[in-house]
Amino acid sequence: MAAVSHALAVPRAPRAESRVRTGWRFGGVAGTASTRVRVCVARVSTPLFKTYTRCARVALRTNVGSAAEMMIGAPAARTATYTPTNTHRGDAQRLHAAADASGETAARAAPTVVVPVINKGKLQTRVVSALILSALGLFVTCSGGWVWAVWMAGASYLSAKEYFTMVPNMTSELPHPPPKWACDVSVAVCTSFALVAQACGAKTSAVVMTTLASFGLVAFLLTTKQDEPHFSQYTAALFGIVYCGALPAFWVKLRALTYSNQALRNIAAQASGSKFVEGWPQILGGPEAWTTGLIVTVITVSCIIASDVGAYAFGKTFGKTQMIKISPNKTVEGALGGLLCTTLTAFMLRQLFGWHAGVIQTLVLGALVFFASVAGDLMESVMKRNAGMKDSGDIIPGHGGFLDRFDSYMFTGISVYFYIVTVMPYWFVGMVL
């Protein structure tokens, strides 16, 4: 991320220094009326941080509380620039922008307008990356079985790798993070969850036993290989194992759900109630390929995408009310738009696939997906905030880290699975629990 800021000087105020902070929103204010202040006027994102500052003078009113209460003047006659600097993620908060302005003419000059820079190339990269991921995701979802399990194992590996990279940067919350070897062991065991679940017939007991065995192994090594182990090392490792290993494994269980009783009767009568399902080519498995697991998985993934797109579109168009402080860009209006899009997507796909869940139950499913995806998004926002990182990584061009894209999927798989098997259990046969 690059922060582009104006250094604003208060007339006859003592010189002071302000920090360029990550995550500033437009109009964000640092400092008070008695010191130099800095107001964010534009923000762009790049793989590396580059900071550039310009100077202007500002006339302050009493008790300045927002950028709206300021009159930003034209650039001063003498403008100081901070040389563009490249650094790693997480270091932006340690960049200091020094700027100076002199003369009284700037305060009386006409206001200036700063136009934010839009990186069109990055937008194109994001779109291309999203299309490639969508195509791969559709292929593995329809394939199911071991193809799906290996895909989820890869997702667990990448998520765990990025999580245990962020943990050492959480110095205030975790003064004693797990050592690197413990993080590597945890990443390895997280990768095994989806494979073990598939090998054991997608049984819940396999996921539970793998969780206990994985944490037991890491805890044993932390205790025996260190002279002075710390409790925060155990908690960080346990959360990572559950978050990046056990939770993604429930996507394997969700995809493995069998037919409903009504679906079996329709298959026998060759009447699924859906022209889309009935016309599915035999080379791809025919109508019988559309098990409850495949239908619910496609609906869930589509609802997550609809939630992200709907929240972004409604937030950009109507967003005014901040939803939560830990993620300042999220608005109540955007959340309502995401919820609306999610429930509508669930209902339309129910009609397309001829799924025999009730309308109310389908709408509840869509709402559940929305809240679970938002919970996953906020959870990762807290982790990145504590680690001082904008992105969890850079493996996906234009998007950042894998966990930045997969965070919305963490809690949705397990939430939808237990909703299906507890709220609607009489629709399924031959289930393994």
C-alpha cells in the first residue's frame, strides 16, 4: 500500500512530526490544533510501499475534529518531498514523512483539489486472477472426491502458511510467538486435515481426532524442545490448527453429502424438477452427479461471491454509516446490500437446480452464509491489524494473499454443514456423522 498525504501546517504553530499510518481513510486526521496535522487525501495500493508528501497550509477552527472543518490551501511556495522509499509490508507504520511549508501566502491561496490515482492495470490483474480462480474452483467443485480434497488441502496449506507468517508480527498481542519450527509443523498438520477427512469417509470423528492429535504433537514439541515455553505459544498454535486445518476440512464433509429422499425418488422417476439438472451431460456424470453435496456447495460458494460483490457495490453507492471500527471501510448499507444479494442468489440457485429445500429454509441458508462470511472477513482483519499488515501475502496477483480471499470461506463450510444436517436431517440418507 502507498499512502499519499498532504502535510498541512498550522500558522505560527510549533513544528512537529506526524507518522504516515497504514489504513488511513480519506479525510483522516492526525494531530491537534496545537501541532502540525496530516490529512489523508488519496490512497493507492502497490506491492511495495511508496510514500510521497506535499505541503500546504491550513486554517483551523476551534476543536478540529474532521477534514470537513479545515480549509486546505494551495501548496506552499517551497515544497518539501519525502524521497519514495520501498519497504516490506508491516513497515509502513515506521515510515516518517517530513515536510515543511513557509510563508503566509499559501493560507490565503485558492483551495486545491487532489485527485486520487486509479491503478487500472491492477484492476485488470484482479479481474484476470478472479476469472482463473473461478474456473479452477468450478472444476474441482464439480469433480468432488479426491480432487476436491486435494484442493482443500492446498487451501489449508496456503492459509496456514500466511497465518503463521502473521503471528510473529503480533508483538503486542503475542510477545512470545511459537518458534519457526513449531509454525512449520503446524502448517504441515493443517495440510493433512482435508486428506484425512476424505480417507476416513468424511466423518466428523476423523476431523476431531486429527485436531487432538495435531495439537498434542505441537504441544509436546513446544514443551520438550524449549527451556522456557510460554502459554501464548500454545494458544497461537491451537488457534492456527483449528482455523486453518479443521475448519476447511468441513468443506470436504459438505461436498460429500449424499442425495435427499426426494431427490432419489425423482432420479428413479427421471424427473428432477430442473431442466438444468436433467440436461447435464452423461460424460460429466449425468443428472445423478448433482448430489445434495454438490448443490449445497455450489450454492454456498455462489452466495459468498454474491455477498462480497453486493456489499462492495452497495457500500460504494449508498454507504454512509460505518459498521465496525476494526474494518472502517465496511458500512451498514453495504452489509444490507450483501445480505440481500446473498439471499436472492440462494433462492435463484434453488430454482435452477430444483433443490427440494423450502423457500424459507433456503433464504435462511443464504443469510447464514452471509453472516459466516462476514465473521471470517472480520477475523482476518483483526489479525492483519494486529500484525501491522495490509495483506496476508502476495500469492494472488492483484488480490494479495490467499487468506485475503479465503477468509470468507473459513466459517461458512462448517456453518452450512451443521445447518443442513441438524435443521434438515430428514432430507438425507446414508449420512456419516
